[in-house]
Amino acid sequence: MYAKFMTADASIDVDALEYVEGRMESLHGSSAIFRCGLCLVCTSGGCTVSTGASTYNMTAGTGIVFVTGTLLQLDDCADDLCFRGILFPKRRFTDVVANLDTALFNYMHEYPCYVYDGSPERIAAFSGMNLWMDMARMLFSGTFSSDDLRVQEEDNFLRGLFLWMRRTLDIGGRAGESSKDRTVALCHRFLGLVHEFASQEHSVQFYADRLCISPRYLNKITVRHVDGLSPKNIIDDQLLAEIKVRLVNSSLSITQIAGELNFSDQTYMSSFFRRLTGRSPADYRKSAAR
């Protein structure tokens, strides 16, 4: 067992990717807020998972992913209920999806619950997910220092996991807007637009216009559905990830990166980056290269 799921703390967050397993007793009949992302697989027993507005029936061979955090409560728990999974900082997901496709990004927000059993293909997928969890246990169940090498290791693991999910799950067949709540559908569309356009379009007005709603209404939607974050917070997080990707994975100068990401000049981008990270782009690039 790992202590993260045994705590009675009402708010759970992590600074680095962690492997976890256990019954999650503290969530049986009571809620906790996961401010981090989580990917869980039910390995035995079953329960009902409630996130407030939505409920999911979890049995052995069912997985669930919340990439931006969630409120979580377990009800009707079987005596042999057991989960294994990973917890990861929300920013880690934002960093990773900067290089992934919009379909996967939208899918993860719209369809957090996956059934891995049933058909031979799904049973094989469940075995594959357990292999990913075995790898996570090997890499991330201990105590580590928070250094840039560790961050790269986490990014590579999550990127591989999400791409594997993209290949093994029916993304195209299930992706689409929810008809239950228009605000949920608008929120999904906004997140997809941010992923697609944040490198060039930094204003809330642009996204509100694309959705044919007012910025004020868009703010109400994201505060309600994205852990209290404003549209500007979400756009900035994506833009920050775009900068980090280019600082680490390209030979572009900081001035060139500022131009590519539609900042007015290098000084403005550096000020933006320092405000969100406490570091200059140059310092970040140097530390990532070590």
C-alpha cells in the first residue's frame, strides 16, 4: 500500500509524479479534492465514483483519468476494492499535451472513464495498462529530488502513456460533445481551441468569439468546470507549456521563440515566463540542458 490514498486529507496534490495503490478508504462515502491529475485502474472489486455532477461505475478492468484534477468520492465499495494508479501535477499534463493532438486532449476531458475488459482487444489493453503501472511503480514509488532530469523522466513517461492510450482506445469513435449540459460542451470546445491556438492567440476575446459567447460567460463556464480556473489562467498555462517545449526541444533563440509565439517582443515573453515560473527563459533552458 502507498500512503497517498490512505490519508484523510480533503485536498490532495503532488509536486512530482507518484505511483499509488490501495483501497482509498478515506474516500469511501466522503469527498476529497484532487488538485493534481490522476490516472487510476480498478484491479479488483468495484464501486461507484462520483465527481459531483457525474458518476461512473468502476469494476475490475475499468480505468479513469482526470487530467486537471477533480472532486472524488467512492460509494457502494466492495470489500475487495483495490486501485493502482499515478498522480501527477496538472502542469505536467499541460507540458506533455503541447506535443499531442487535439483529439486526444478533447477525449481525455470528455471521456474520463475507460472499460478495459470485455473484448479480447480490451482485455489486452487492460494487461497493457497494468504494465504501464508496473513501470510507474518501478520509477516513481520512491522519494526523489525535484530536479530537471526527474521532470524529463516524468514527461517522457506521461507522453508515452497518453500516446499508448490514443492508439489502444477508440478515440475517434467516442469523441464528441456531451448533449447533457451545454456548458460542458462549450468547456470541452474551449479547451480544444486553447490547445490548438494558444501559441498564436492569447486573448480571452478570441476564444469567446469562436464559441459565440461573451468573455464573461466563458469565465463562468471554466470556473465551474475547470477547477476554478479562469479562461486567462488556462490560456496562460498552455502558452507557458509552448514556451517550455521550444526552450528545451529547439535551437531557436529566445527572441525567435517570442516571435513564433506571437509575443510583441522578447522582453514581454520573458516577463510573462518569469511571472509564472519565477525564472527567466534563459535560466530554464540552461537547467534543462544539464
